[in-house]
Amino acid sequence: MLKEVIQIIADSPYLSKKEIGNRLNISENLLEQVFIDLIRMGYLKRQVCDSACHSCPVANFCSKTDVTIDYWLITQKGYQLIQSA
């Protein structure tokens, strides 16, 4: 399941956790644990928007309000996982 989550993020990087959970037909609690495991194992890195929209990969998708945006970066190790057989 770890590899599936990373592949979904790679294919559709602007999905919410809820949307990812729906695609995999798993609960939000289980998906949260998967994200914790992916970060702990070095496959994902959590990023928080710091209002530097010019350098933000989700600048075109956010509302640019005072809402904090979290997004996920796939690490090199994560890309190697999804490219492996």
C-alpha cells in the first residue's frame, strides 16, 4: 500500500488525503498512518506553505488566503520505490 500511495501522489500531486483515501478505499485513520510511515521511512517529506507563492509548487491551486497549506514531496528514495519492480 505504501507504493500505491506514492504512485497516486506522483500521478496526481494535488489530491487531498481524503481523495487519496477514496481512491484506495481506506479510512482516513489508516491513510494517516500510511503517511506517517512514508515520512518516517524517508519516502515522503511534508512541506508547509510559507506564503512564498513565487516558489510554491501549489501556488496556482491555493486560495492565497491565510490558510496554511500542507503538501507532500516525494523524495528520491520514494521515486526509487515506485520505479522498482
